Amino acid sequence: LLSSSASGASVVAIDNKIEQAMDLVKNHLMYAVREEVEVLKEQIKELLEKNSQLERENSLLKTLASPEQLEKFQSRLPAEVLCPEEQSPRVAAPVQHSGGSAV
């Protein structure tokens, strides 16, 4: 009877150690995920700011460019760059600016 209760206590002790190890792994993973989420949030914030700046620059460049310059520039762009502009000008704006960044 004693050996049976001792082995039962041993099983409980092992189960407790397994549970502690799993909690430790879970806590570590949650910490790592939270840390990565913070990094990604910061990158998203920076990219949104950069995108906004590029859209303003692009708008200004379009305003300052003559119709002939715009036509000449757009004729140099590949078709896949021009198609998104028809669907959503916001998507095409940063792409167009990158071609004219030497200005």
C-alpha cells in the first residue's frame, strides 16, 4: 500500500513539474510575441508616416509638373504600375514618386 501511494505522489510531482515547464514555455512565448508585436507596431507607424510624406511629395510634384512632363513620365512606367493607379491612386502614389526621386 505504501509503494502505491509513493508512486502516486511521484506521478503527481512529475505532473506538477510538467505543468510548471509548460507554464514557463507559455510565458516565454507570450513575452516574445508581445515584444515582436511592439516592434511591428513601431514599424507600421514609421511606414505610415513615410507613406504619408511620400504621398504629399508626390502630390506636390504632380502639381508642379507640366502636363508634358507627366505624360512623358507615365509613358516610361511599366503597365503593372499604371493599372493600380486606375483602381486606387493611394497605392500608386509612392510607386510613382520613387521613379521621380532624382528631382
